[in-house]
Amino acid sequence: MTVPLPTAETRWRCTLCGNLTRFDVTRSSKVVEYVHLDLAGEPKVEERDVLSETIESVRCRWCNAVDQVELVDRPGAGS
């Protein structure tokens, strides 16, 4: 099941318990990173370009429901 990302006009809502704020998201992504190592060898990612990203599942933190998320309108998004 592919779960769509929230937008500026929408947000996630758990269909079982009504949660709007806490979710565990499992995602796969393919990225290109520019990594800068200092002289001691410590890496720091200075640039990150996301080539593709897929949300595999969304779990509600309140009721543990998996993939029971819907998109609903954000309050005031239409005004």
C-alpha cells in the first residue's frame, strides 16, 4: 500500500483512533550525498539530493494501527 505524503492543504489522520500528530513512517529512499571528511576522518553530509523516495508504511503511535492513515484537509487550508 502506497501512502501519499501530506501537502500544504492536507494532513494524515488515523482512521481508527483519530490521531493527527504521531506516526512512525517506514520509507525507502535513493539519495546522492556530498560527504566532507575533516582531517580527523569525521564525516559530515553537506549536501543531500533525494532522487526517489517511497513511503512503505505508516503506523499510528497511539493505537499501533498499520496503514490505516487517510489524508484529510488541514484547518484553514482553503481560506
